[in-house]
Amino acid sequence: MLDSIVDFLNALGIAAPGRRGWVTVISTFILAALVAWWFMPRIRLFSLRVGWADKPNARRLNTEPLPNAGGLIIFAAVIVALVIATSLRPIVIEDVQVQVLAILLGGSFLIMAGFIDDQFGLPPVFRLLVQLIAALLLVSTGIRIEVGFGGDWASAISVVLTLVWVVGITNAVNLIDGVDGLAGGVSFITAMSLLAVSAQDQAKAAATLLLAALGGAALGFLRHNFPPSRIIMGDSGAYFFGFVLAASSILGEVKITTIFALFPTVLFLLLPLIDTLQVILRRLIRRKNPLSSPGKDHLHHGLLARGYSQTRTTLILWGVTLGTNLVAMGVQGMSAFVMASTAVGIVILLGIMIWRSRRAVRRAAKEA
């Protein structure tokens, strides 16, 4: 049995499958999913009692207060899974420990800023400052996009490019979080696709472990966030998802010789990036501040305006995300077998989650 598993992992191109590191990765994913799955209803009830909820208004789709503290459990699920999994099989590579801790520390800054913004509101400039500090923390620990051009300015270009990438992705994931299940599903699909790539290289052990935890937390969260949602991640969860995905995508040897060499990495997060860019352009054309002029001009708003339900809108954009991620994997040189296995795994896991979510809704309707 074990030999068959190792043979399958070899077929997937998993780095050093005989060392059992894959057990840690799978354990991390399962633990994060279970923690998020189990504790999300409890934070939901607590949030309703203390008023941590988005009130209905002209911009929102919910018709009653919707708890917005899901990001806290997502963060906790990632931390708990990493602590337990690594205690069972300690990470002995010092660089991996430093990188994981740097990303989690930066993520904690964004969790706090996002949560405060959800409950009380924060100026856009302050939120941007926190994001820049978190991104600079990554740069200080060597997590950056290295450039092979610019001469004496190469180091400065590397820092600026990394800051733009991390802050841009962090906000792009947050901005796409406008329909039940959308941001969580996009994050899950992207995390699993990046995981399939990073698992091919032992040098990206930190990314593999983080992505496993993030993917598990996203799946556990989606059980309660798929339409009709019972809790949302809020800015805290969206910032955390975006930040970890941005950081994980540039972990390891990411060195570019031209700005266009970033294209394969961009493909993994193409949907939130396109959505953000078109929103910014539309608002600038209307002479509005893109940071402080909210409106219904996102891609999901366009689908809703065409008469699609929230569920169908979410599924359509999930499909687009899976498609762009498969293209990204192909550009990265992944085999057809790895791409097909990743796609099938993602669809099966999301299918199980949707089935459990819908079953819970039907049970609740009968009890009511």
C-alpha cells in the first residue's frame, strides 16, 4: 500500500516522497480544514452576540446581519495546523522556519488591521501602511522577487516590485470578496494549484506547508460560506488569504530577467488582478478615487446584473480561476498528469464541501 502511494507521488513529481514529508503536508491540510470547519459556527454565534457583523445596506447583498469574523478562525486554523503538524515532524531547516514565521507575522498584522476595519472602519491610508509594513517584513527575511536587470538599481527594483506584488494581491483578493464563497473558493483553488507546483521542489518546503494549511482552512471555511452564507471572512480573512498567496507564490528561487517573466506567476491570480484593474480604470474614468469610492463595478456584479444567482456567479468565477491556474501550471512546465490530478482533486474536494453545505441547509430548513 505504502509503495503504491510512493509510486503515485513519484508520478506527480513530488520531491523526495520517500522521506514522508508528504504525510506532514497532508496532515496540515486536514487539520486546518477540521479546525475551520468545527469552529466557524461557534465564532458565528459569538459574533452575532457581540455585534461583529455586516449590516445590510445598498452595497451589500445580505438582507440581515452577517457575521464577519470568519478571518479570525481562518488564521487560527492555519496556526493550529502548522503547530501540530510540525511538532509531529519538526521542520529542521532554519530558513524554512524563518520564512514561515515571517509570513505568519505579517499575516497577523493584516488580520488585526482587517478586523478593526471590519468593526470600526480604518482610513485607506492606514490600511495601506500596514500592508506595506507586512510586505517589508517579507523583504527583510529574503522573500522577494529578484531581478536580473537594472544594474546598481537591481536591489531597489526588487524591493519595489515585491512591495507592489504583495500589496496588489492582498487588495485584489479583498476586492473580489463580494459574493458568498467567491474569495474563499478562489483562494482554495489557487492555493492547491500553487501547492502542486511547490511540492515539486524541496527548496519550496515553506511554501508547500503554508499552502497546505491555507488550502485546508479555505475549504473548512467554505463549508459555512458557500451560498447561502452563514458567515463571511471579512477584510481580515481576505487580507490574510491575499497576503499568504502573494508571499507563497514568490518563495524560493524567483528571479526574473524582464518584467514579463512574472507572467506565469501572475496567471495563478489572474482573476482577482483583472477584476481589480478594471475596477480601478472604471473609477478613474469616472474621476473617482479607486480606494475610497466603493461601487457595484466588479466582475461578480456584472454577472449578477445579467440575472445569475450568487451560486451560479460563484461557480462561474471558480471555473475561470481553475482554468487560469491550469494554464499557469502548464506554463510552469507541469505535466498533463499533474495538471489533471490537481484539477480532479480540487473539483472533488469542492464537490464534497458543496454537498455537505447544501445538506446542512436542507436540514436547517426542515427543523425550522
